[in-house]
Amino acid sequence: MNHFFKQKHPYIAIIAVFLVILLLGIAQLGSTVNPTPKNLPVLLVQMDEGEKLPTGQEMNFGKLIQEKITAVPAGANTVSPLKWTTLATEQEAIDAMNREMAYAAIIIPTDFSHKLASLLSPGPQASSITVYVNQGMNNTAATMASGVLSQILNGVNGQVREQLLAQVSQKGGTLTVDQTKAFASPIIVTSKNINAVGTNSANGNAPVVLTQLAWFGAMVTTLLLFMAAGKATQTGSRSHRFGIQVSQLLSGIVITAASAASILLVVGKWLGLTIPNYWEMGLFLTFVGFAFFLLQTAIVSWLGLKGVPLFVLVFFFGAPVLSLPLELLPSFSQDWLYSWLPLRFSAEGLRDLFYFRQNLNLSSPMWTLGTIGAVAMVIIFLSLLKKHDQPAAKVEASRSM
């Protein structure tokens, strides 16, 4: 027993365990422990033309709402949960959301004030506001933005009611039964989902799940083909090693395609995840998986198996970051993780294929992944210039001696 405790490994284990837990704890909780909505991009379309009230006063409730909800928060250190952009038409707002520029939009129609003013007349008409929720951009952020908008519009409803009741009080009139019902909720808010995530979508996280599977599939492919290439390399001939490298990459394409098919089979056919288009999804997963394979192969071509922990760390640090929208991440995660994480480009492309299906947001991540793959391929072939050990030759030489 004394001999055992004289060894340094038990004491190193205490430090090693602490460091591993610290690293994985930061990876899993550092970006997600306190996600707070801040500066979530939302749109406002204010088309209200205003109305002349019975008292002769000109009133534009739409402009009043715009001024209220877009006002800068009081306090130097206060950060608004929403970041507003004003557009002219409803179609512009829909186009912007289709291009993943906003999580939600409020549409105030042209007759907004006119219908509110009708509440003071014998024939009251309900006034309405439409709220679009862009679920496909990120379901978590879209839900948060929708919640904040609901709170704002509830407050606006109460203020509008008070203003109209003040008009009634000034006139010394009374309300009819229809007016009383209308004053209970002078503004009717209609919520519409756009680019909806639908059912069987892992709560909108399907792109992240498939990206993680593609990364692990590429990692297994990289390791097995790297070991196979190492065993196949028996001489120091550069041309021979070039042929082995080409064979390694060609095998990578085939296995990556099989990996993509396996992912869709398991998650789509067996686990019931909704796949909008198997053919498009399969091609994109093959493209993504091969880009991941090239990146990982480039690393092990220079570092050997010592580079494998990097793949695992990218996964552990990347998974929590991908699950949250950029606006909910702390500054460190935004600048040092999200900005360079290769997995996010896969998730962005898959998000378009899953929920938007217009190919409006697909070209940028594909170009980025293609560039990563091309640079990685160059690095892979440059590794042929390294000094190559010849273990087989050394063994034969020692035997001859």
C-alpha cells in the first residue's frame, strides 16, 4: 500500500480530474448557464394613416405605439431585449424574415386608428395587429421575442383603453353593450408562425442534431482511414504516398455518402424526425460530412492521433453554442467560439433546408464549408512533404545486422 501511494499518478489524477471537469463544465455551461435575451432583431411595419376623433383631435395610435416600443431603454447599462428595424410594407418584413434577418415582426395596418376611433361610435369595430413569429430562424429566440412582444402589446392595449375611456368621459357619455365588449380588448393581436418548425423537429433543433451526427461520422471515417493509410504506407516513395493519400480521400467521399444515408435512415425512418426532402438533405449532409472529413484529416496528417482530442473539444464546446441564438450567447462565446466554429455553417445550411426551403440562406454556408474543405485538401497534400519515417525499412535493417 505504501508503495502505491508513493507513486505520483494518484495525485496527478486529482489535478487531472479537476481540469477535465473545469474544461467540460465551461464547455457545457459557459455559454448556456444564464441565457438572457438582448438585442433580438425584430421588425415593425407601421402603416397607420391616423384618424380624426369626434373631439376634432387628430390621433395616430400606430405612431404612438411605434414611439413607445422603439424608445431607448432608460439607464446607461440597460440593454433592450429587442432591436427594432422599421420597414414600409408587410411583404418587406416577410422577405426579411425569410432571409433570417429577424425573429419576429409587428404589422400595424393602415386602418388601425380608424377602427380604434370607431369604438367611440355606435358601431364599434375591432382593431387588429398581426405578429409574425419566425420560428425557423431559431425557435428559442423566436419564442422569447414573441413573449416580449406579447407583454408590450398587452401594455399598449391597456393604455389605448384608458385613452379612449378618457375621451368618453370628456363627452360625458355612456357605453353601449357592444362598446363595452369592444373596450375589454380594443386591440386584437393575431399571431402567425412563419417558417414554422412543425412537429417531430426536435423542438427546432434538428439542424444541430444532424450536424453533430455528421461531425462524429466524419471523425470515425477520419480515424479509420488515417490508420489504414498508415498501414498501407510501406516505403518512403513520395509518389506512392500520394497514391495512398488520393485513395484515402476517395474512400472518404464514399464513406461520407454512406454516413449521410445512415443519418437520414436512423433519424428519419427509425426515429421519426420530419425530413422535408431526403434527396436534398442527403446531398447536403454528404457535402458537409466530406468538408468535416477533410478538415479533420488535415489535422491528423500533421499532428497524428494527438489531434483527435481537438475534434472532441470542438464537439463539446460547439453543441451548447449551436443550440442557442447568437444574441443569447455571452461575449466570449460569440467572439471565441461561434465566430470560427465550423459546425455552425452546417447548422445554418440545414436550417434553411428544414424550415425555409427557399435556398435563400444556403449559398453562404456552402461557400464557407467549400473553402474550408479546399484549404484542408491543400494542407493534406502538403503533409506529403514532411519527412516520412520508414519503420518497415528500419526493421529490415536491424534484422540484417
